[in-house]
Amino acid sequence: MKKNTYIGIAFITLIFGIWAVPKIVDRLSSPSLLTFESVSNFEFVNRNNEIIDNNTLKDKVYVLEFFFTSCPTICPKMHQSMLKIQNAFYGNPNFGMVSITIDPKRDSPEVLTKYAKEHNVTLKNWFFLTGDKEKIYDFANNGFKLYAGENEKAEGGFEHSGLFALVDKNGFIRSRTVISGENENPLKFYDGLDPSQIQMLKEDIAILLKE
């Protein structure tokens, strides 16, 4: 092969590389997140008996879960995941977290305060909420389509989803697509028990905070 041919190939490779690398980096560093429906209206009370509603969280990116303080099964594992998220975004005034009890009869503001103190909750904008049971269940089951309900046969007497919802500054549920084989599927909620999805969640929070 002639010398000029080698030079030509090298030049083409260099130009292609310069063009291609930024495109690849852009795809990896700036994934486009999906937008789902907006969070339905809610009004509950926090640990200080203050009303917390949609307006309280306006202009904040936040993660929301349903739990109860006496949960003997998945809640402790979910809380560890929430702590990782708390620590990752600690001190950011535009970030918040919401934990809504599905056992409001026992989880009074006082009980939620004790729970938070005993479980390393330090983020100012981490809201532990309680309120009317029927409104909470309606918010979970119809608002988010995340199951929550009483079941005397279940450990702890309740059943609920172990999923986390991510909400943007405008009150819309957001998430990403995930690749499974040759298919791309929407991941509306994040599994609070799966470390890989918690990592995805942290990455997506960072994206929304920049929007």
C-alpha cells in the first residue's frame, strides 16, 4: 500500500474519531428522561403538625415513598436506600424527600419524629407525613398507582410497594428508559431494594436538578 494511502486512512480515522467521541460522550452524560403525569393534589401533615402540600414542594426535585414505622420487612432496606440518597444530595436546597406512612393510626407526628431521630434523618427537606388513612391510600393507589393497603395476614399488618417515585420541579413524575435485550422499556419507578436502580435514581436526580 502506498504511503499516501496510509496517510489518507489515518486522516479519515482522526476526523471520524474527533466527530464521534463527543457524540458518544453526549449520549452517556445527558440521557433524556421521560415525563409522566403530574402528581395529584395532596395535603398531609409533617412531624411538626404543619400542612405539607404540592405547593410546599414546588420548584424542588424530590423522591417519594410509602412506608410505616413498624414495618418488619422491606421498609428498613428502603430506608437505607433513602439514606444514601439523602447523603448524596445533602445541603442542596432544591432537593427534597417525602416518606408517607400507610399506618396513620399509629404513626402520629410524634412517632414520626422519634423514628426520624433514631434513623439518621438529617436532611431539612425530608418530610415524614401522616394524615387521613383513606386519603393516603387514595393518593398511593390512584394517584401514583403504587399499592398500599391493610392485610392482617401480612407481616406488620400492611402491604405496600417498595418503589420510589422521582418528581421534578414542576410536579411531574420522571424516570428513564432501560434496555432489556433489544428492547427499551420505560422505568416509571425505581426499586428501593435494588442498588443498581438506586444508582440510576441518583443520576437522574442530578439531571433534574440542572433543569
